[in-house]
Amino acid sequence: METEFTPVASLFGGGLIGLSAVVLLAAHGRIAGISGIVSRILPPSVDKAGLPQGIIFLIGLLLAAPLWLVLTGAAPVQMVSSNGLLLVIAGLLVGFGSVMGNGCTSGHGVCGISRGSARSIAATMTFMATAFVTVFVLRHVVGG
Amino acid sequence: MHVFSTLFAGLLFGTGLILSGMANPAKVQNFLDLFGTWDPSLAFVMGGAIMVTMPGFWLVQKRITPLFHDVFHLPTRTDFDARLVVGAATFGIGWGLGGFCPGPALTSLPLAASGTLFFVPAMLVGMVIAKYTAAPLPKSLAV
């Protein structure tokens, strides 16, 4: 299904994500990588020192959509596949892969690239490549 | 201030994801669909974010310590290993399949779309499995 190209909203939204990462680094010296923040508070090795800050950051993240609804009067627009099996597989791969690869779109894609990290640049190129291939197969080979 | 800054950062991050359209998996998948209904918006999201983080990080790191802590917790590894590449490749496949990565999926959780309610618990399980299968990970996990 087509979605509207939104260069201005996307640029400003991206700017807010960047600002969040700068605030987190300035205040707490932490990288705003969501997979890292989440996985650090999961077993088996819970980072007790970082636990409160991690949970507070996630509460902020979870409050964004309800606040958006209150301020704009409309829920954020989204189209999520209702194929439960597909999304369980996708979730497992995203969770497993982001922890194994030490980062996701935010940690490697935004923060890592900004720091000029060669590891993050390699990781971003790798996950972009497999994601492009996956969507091609999903939409034009399997679904075509 | 300490707690507020963290809460504010989380709220900013989620709001940015919503405003940018990245909380909509269809928009992410359309970015990845070069030969179909291509929507280049995601490139503008990354561009907008990096335009702020690049100068922002540089400025922040002129300080010796962060505002509320003694040290910066920055990743220090520079080596390439199989875990980085295999992990990233696996992550990319899941990202393409669902159109969700961790931030947007968690931001979408209160909207309670059925697909999100399948994705998020599976993602958390995937993370725990990866932690169990890994050798003790260095602090730089927090990339």
C-alpha cells in the first residue's frame, strides 16, 4: 500500500530523534540505542545501575503516542500487518539480531554513524541490505 | 532534573518517531521497496537525526563528564566480528518482514494494533535468547 512522501515532517521528526540522543548523552553520557536500553534491563544480566534510567526512558517513549493523541486529537496513523505469525517471526529476528549485532537503527544507524564508528557504518549497511532484499522477496517474489 | 531529562529524552524520541512517520511500519517497508511503492521519507528521518546528533555529540563531548554522571558510556570497540555482521543481517531481515525496529515498535505499543502486540513480546524474547546465547557481553552492548 502506498504511503505519502513526507520530507518535511520526516526531517523534523528525525531532528527530534537526534535531539533526544543529544539530551541523553549530555545528561547521562549514554547512547540512545533503543535495543541496548531495552536489552540491558532484561535477564539474564540486568544492569542494575542503569535500570531506573532505562525504565524512565522507556516510560517516556511509551507516553509519546498517548500524548500525541491528546494534543492533536487523532491517534498516529499506522498500518500494521495483522499476520500474527509473520510478526512473531519478525519480532524474534529483530530482538535477537539487534542484541547479537550490538545495536539497531537508532544505536548504529543514527548515533553510531554520527560518531563515525566503523562498526556502526558496517552494521547499518548490512541491515539495510538484508532489509531491502527481504522486502523485495516479500513483495515481489512471494507476494508478487 | 536527573529523572526529568531521561523522561524528556524518551518522550522526544517517541514523538520524533511518530512525527517522522517511522511509527508506521507501512512507511518503513515502502522505503525498503525500491521497485514498488517507494517512499524515500526514511532517508530524511536519518538525515534529520544525524544533522542534529553529529554537531550535538561533538559539542557534548567537549565536556569532561556528562551533567549527571561521572563518565561517558561510549562504545569503544573498533573490531569487526561475525556477531556484528550476522546480528545486523538478522536484524535487517526481521525489520523488513515486520516494518518495525525496537523504537517504533515500543512507541506503537499503546496504540495496541494486533500486529504490534505480537511483535513486541517476540522481540523481547529474541533479545533474551540472544543474551543467553552470547558470551558475557562487554558494556559496549549499549550501542
